[in-house]
Amino acid sequence: MADELAKVTEESARGGFFLISGSAIATVIMAVASILVTRFLGSELYGQYTLALVVPQLLFLFTDLGVSQGVTKFAAYFKLKGETYRIRKVIKYGFVLRASVGIAISAITYLFADTFATFLIQRPDLALYVQMASLSILPQVLFTTANSAFVGLDKTEFAALTANANAIAKAVVSIALVLLGYSVIGAIAGYVVGYAVAAVASGVLVFLLVRGKSESKGEGNTFYVLRTMLYYGFPLYLSILFAGFIPLYKEFVLSYFTTYSDVGNYKAAVNFVALMAVLTIPITTALLPAFSKLNSLSIEKIRMFYQLAKKYTAIVIVPITFLIIIFSREVVEITYGSTFESASLFLSTYCLLYFLVGIGYLVLPSLYNGLGETKITFEMSLITFLMLAVQAPFLTIAYGVQGLITAFLVASLVGTLYGLEVARKKFQVTYDALTLLKVYLVSAVSCVSAVLVLYFGYPSLIFKIGVGGFSYLFLYVTLLAMTKTVTLAELDKASSIAGKTLAFAIVAKPVLWYMRKLARFKQAL
């Protein structure tokens, strides 16, 4: 069992690396493309482009039915069990189910574009653009389903590859067509083509992965397979809907109780918080198949992996959170200028959300989804939504945007604590206070170097962020090793895992080499 747990840890680390690197590269490509398209179109036309995508992006939430995570879970589980003939069936029916819903939603969006444009976004003149954008729904459904299969089959490098194919195709086509004079239509065409290219590429790769996995053995009942996936996925579907409605509800509350300036500053802050998804989504995605593979092991092994996942998630997320808080004013000023006076304060407050990783935020949903306890994930989402719905209006009236953010933080805390309490009772997970306290203290103490650069360094904002960020991370990894927050044995294991993947080794080996040297020095004292 120890070997099996080690293998799961290795595969999870490898998967997380490819997902994070792929997501980061794709995000950079799309960010550059977005900036160029914005400049070429101008604010008014770019506003039309943005609003035209609201309808398909919103209705896309209704296409999942929880099937994507079901494909990941069951593909990973059957791969571990060696029941390869079931993998093809799960993936095939996952595609069929999601594609059927995707076609229906796409058709509804296309046929009723006038209605959606008039009543949903209050822009009847954008109906044609909404129709065009609706063509992105089906390829996006196929692309995301294929990515779920890649994660479940431990082929996350393919997920990274197709994510970059999507970003490159979207960037090249949209920029080219806008420059050729196709304006908003060109930008939307690029958006659609990006997903179409990714859907074709990922579909071909999935076919190549599963074509040798025959279904002839244990053909079983098609209805049973679909029922199992829907039973697993429906609570997740509801959770996804709640997660999708939360930002809309927050903006609805802001529109009633705050000024245009407050809303603008809030949105500017949220745009930066969204960049954390480059780290958080790959981590939670990589942990889902890991917990799925642990489903057949003892509760003790599940508990051990949960503690390990929580510790290393905190080691990655907590220092990044501190960095964003320290340099929030500088980041906002570089990006938006000095007119967004409140955005840095809102950004700093909102980032407090990620300090909840120490009590299981980000990890608990993967634990429950991987073990098939999706009902608990739904309950966590429901509690979070209800807490926010009740508090937000009152706190926003009293304290403005800060009150809304506080309501969201409290709601997230209560939802996470509920999930933690259930995990404690059901899987005997414990709160490793000493180890986590070390992570938070090391992260906090490392702020000293960044603050010194911030207040006594060269006046250039870019210099402060670059040098301050580097000095912070250097001190942070030094203290991790010197305080034994990460032990020599853990560093040796991490080095072994990194060495098995060339790209991972290139990035991680220098840092791990430095930390191992410090750990050996500390051990010799």
C-alpha cells in the first residue's frame, strides 16, 4: 500500500506540473491576445464583443451535468483497477451525454439569440453576435470533456498541449481577422475557431488513447453506465451552478448598493484574483484522480494523502497570497494607473480567501469528488451560497464593497469548516496544526525582504515587484528547508519525482538542489 500511495503522489505531482505550466502558458497567450484585440477594437467595440460572449458563457454552465468530473474519476479508478475495457465505455458515454446537451444548448442559444440579447444583456442589436458566439458551445463541450479524460488517464501533458492549441488558434485568428477589418465578427470568429481547433485536436488524442481498449469484455448495460455517471455527477452539476451564480449575485448586490466607481474598482481587483486560478484549478484538477485511485485503499491511506495534499497546497498558495497582498498597490497601478484608488485594498482583502487552504479549502472538494461523496461537495456549495445570499446585502449596505467581500470570505469559511467537520468524522482526518503553522509563519517572516525592497528600493514599480518578489521567494525556500517545514526525506522524494519528467526536472531541480543542501547542513548541526 505504501508503494501504491507513493505512486499516486508521484502521478499527482506530475499531473499538477503539466496542468499548471499549460494553464500558465495559455493564460499568457490569451492575455496578450486580449490586450491587442482590445487596442485594435477600441473600448466600445470590445464592449460589444464582451457582452456577446456573456450568453454562451452563461449557458455553457448548464452543459456539464457533472459528467466531466465523472469521466475523470471513473477513468482514473478503472485505470488503477486494470479494467481498461470500462475506460472506453465511460469516456464514450461521457462524450455522448455532454455532446447531446451541448447541441441542445447551442441550438437554443442560436434560435433564441434575439430574446437573450434583449432580456439577458439588454442589447437587442447584438443578436447576430450572440448567434455567432453560440457556435462555440459544442466545441467547448467536446474540448473540456476530452481534458477530463486526459486527467483521468494521467495524460495531463495532452491537456496542456490542447489548451495551448486553443489559445494560439484563438489569438492568431482573432487578431488577424480584426486587422483585416472584420471587427467584432472577426474577434468572435477567433473565439469559436480556437475551441474548434482544440476540440478536434483533443478528440483525435482521446481516440488514439482509448482505441486499443476493447469494450467487448463486460459490455454491461448502457443505462447502468449513464445512471452511475449522472448519480455521481448531478450534485456536482448543482455545485457548478451555485459557483457560477455567486459572481453574478455579487455583481447584482453591488449594482444596487454601490457606485459605478466602486464596481469598477471591485472588477479590477477580481481580474487579478482570477489569475490565481492558474494555480488553484490545476491543483484541484490533479487531486481529483489521485483521490479516485485511493478509493480502494484504507481510510488511513486516504487520511495520509489528504494531509500531504493540504500541506503542499498551502506551501504553494500561501506565499503567493502574501506576495499579492504586499504588492497589490503596485500591481494595480502598473496595470490600470492611479485612478483605481480602491482596487488594491479590495484585492488585498479578497486574497485572504486563499489563507483558508490550511483548513482544506481547494483540497476538500477533490477529496469528496474523488471518493464519490459528491453530495457533500454540493452541501458545502449550498452552505456557502446561502451564507453569502443572507449576509451580502446587509454588509454591503453597511460597508460597501469591503462588506461584500467580507460576506464572501465568511461564507467560504463556513462552507469549508462544514466540509472539514464531515471529513473529520467520516475519514478521521486531523488538523496538523504545527506543520501548517510553520508554513504560515515562514510565509509571513519572508515578507521582511519584500517589504524592505518595497519601501527602500529603486522607485521603479516594476523593479520593486521583480526584485521584491524574487527576494521573498528566495528567503521563503531557504526558511522552508532551515525550519524543517519540508524535511530532507520529502525533498529527496520530490527530487526523485521531478527527475522522471524532463520539463519538471528543468524547473524544479535547481530549487530542490538548493533546499536539499540547506536541509543537510541543518541536519549536520
